[in-house]
Amino acid sequence: MRRIIAAAAGIFAIAAPANAALTVGAKAPAFTTRGAIAGKVVTVSLAQQLKKGPVVLYFFPAAFTSGCNAEARAFAENVANFRAAGATVIGMSADPVEDLQKFSSTECAGKFAVASAGPNVVAGYDVALGRQIKGRDATRRTSYVIGRDGRIAFVHDDLSAERHVTLTLDAVRKLRNS
């Protein structure tokens, strides 16, 4: 019987996604950084965005890679749905602002800010991928829904870009209805 339980535990451990350091209920680390919307450099402040309502903060490994491009397009296609649910979307990676300027126009269709995550933000949100992409450190693909109170309401940590938009939109809608 113990062998069966141990084997089952091993299967669930393998099937479970990697855990992000920030759990539901944790205080989201404050940040102010530079980013871009529609190619224009802007200041992105979590505190300022939270004054408007919940924030979907999604980290992506690197601009102009296939999964990140697809994810950015999916968020852009759904920005109206996020706004209708009261949330602001912010994309974030360790890419320099100069790369994000173009990415914000082409892949994000100018619909939301993408910001540059420095080492403190990467560490604070525990999103270091632990490897480089395009010659620089990359972030994990982790999406956080942050409530207006600055606390983490939802976390999805998965390198596959497929479900981040759907799951975060569902979480924002549930947050709104609670």
C-alpha cells in the first residue's frame, strides 16, 4: 500500500506545474519601470494601475519569440474583455525598453503596456527562467492577477502560452463577482 501511495505522489509531483514564489494572498511587490505602449516609451507603475482596479501582470520569456508573440496577440485580442471586467493588462519581460517599443506596436497592437523587468522585479516576483534567450536573462511565463488591494488573487505559471489569457480572464471575472 505504501508503494502505491508513494508512486501516486510521484505522478502528481511530475504533473503539477512549477510553483511561483508568490502565492494567492501574498502582497505583490511594488514597482515602477519603463515600458512602451504603441511604440511610445512610458512609465509603468503598479501602484498607479491598481488605483484603476485589478491588474493582470503577465511575464513572458522574450519579445519576438513564437510563444511570446502568440501570447501578446491573444492578450491584445482580449483587452476589451479585460477592461469590461475592470482589469488592466501589463506584459513584462527582462527585454530592454528599445525592444519592447517595437513589440508593443507589432505584437501587442498598441493595446496595453509592456514593461522591462529589472533584476529586483524578476526576483520579487520569482520569475527568473534560469537561462538566457537571445543572449540575455529571460523570465518564466507566469501570469498574476493582482487585486486592487495589491494582493495576489490568482497565479498561473506555465511555459505554454496557451491558457494564460483564458485563465487570467476567468480569474478577473471571478474577482469582480466576489
